[in-house]
Amino acid sequence: MKLEPVFLGTGAAEMYPNPFCGCETCERARRNRETRLRASFLLDETMMVDFGPDVCAASQHYGVPLFDVEHVLVTHTHEDHFNMATFSILTMTNMKKKPMNFYLSSAGLAWVEHVIELEKGTSGTFGQMLSSLLSQGKIAFHALEPYQTYEIGEKKITPLKTIHRGFGEGETAQNYLIEWERGVWLYAADTSLYGEENLEFLRVWADKHGALDTFIVEGTF
């Protein structure tokens, strides 16, 4: 049975409510059970966006397994989107037969490679874990350049560049234009304001292809 899209999380890094905050907004969210885990989106059984610290808990909560996921579009390398704790779960199973492919900006991938090289010989570190998973063939990393279209898992993926900084030198978050069986979707998390480059790209896109079918955007500010 094919999975429907599932929002595994729609919150920012501090979640909602913030567990350490007693302001009126957070208290109201607690009373009303308006909880938001950190942002991640499962498109279908084979593809998701982001791999943060709440992914596995959300999988349990919503009853959606992740063992068929082959492609993960990473917006950027901040811990709430790309997290050691979630990768550690991959070391605890031999049931997942297909490797997970992670797609980042070139600057984000350079940061990952730097962490691996720096820490691969130190037990218990993020880099050592990633190095081990790579050597076992459980994961692979790929760079995606903004405004170029890639065919990934029977979908067409076009990254859009934002101004939200990541950990890598010169890294900014990427939003993803996704062409698939449900139409054309734009997933825009950690966007900050769109600059003229993105707006012009979307104008040209609309002229050639028409309007978006679905636009998923944050509401932080």
C-alpha cells in the first residue's frame, strides 16, 4: 500500500512548545496539545526531506515505517535537519537492505566530508559514525547545485538557494521544487526572504510550466 505524504515535524529547532519556556504562547500550546516536532517531511515510502532528531519518534507516532526510504533531500546541515542521533539508528539494524542516499548543497557536502575526515578515527563521534555507515554501504552522499534539475527516485528535483546559513563554509539552505505524480510541489523550510534570483527563477518556471500545485512554506516570522 502506497504511503500518503506525512509531515513528521513542522517546528523550528526549539520545537513547539519549547520544553524550557514558560511564556504564554508555549503554555497555551501545552494546554491545547499543539505540539510540533522539528521539521521533516515524508513524501512517500521512498523519499523524505530532512533527517533531524525527531524523525524516528515521529515515525513511531504516526505509524509510518522508514525502511523503504532511499532518498533524503537535506535542506542544510543544522542539527534539527541533519542529526547524529537519527543516523545512529541506522547502525542498529540489518533489515534495511537498500542504501539511503542523502542530497545536500555542495557546501553542505563539503562540511560533511570535513567532519568525516576530522573524526573518522575517533569512536563515538558523528564523523566516525558516518564513515562506518559509508564503508558498510548503508548511506551515500550527493551534491545538488541550485536551479539544476535532477531525476531522483522517479521524481524531478530542483533545489532553490536561500540565505539561511548552514554549518558549511558558504552553505545556505536549499528549498526543493519537486515534480512527481502529485504535481509540482515547492517545499520551503528555513527560507528567510526570497531574493530576486529565486523570484525570477519561479517567474520563468511559471511562464513555462504554469502555477505550482502545492506550496509548503514555514511561518516562523
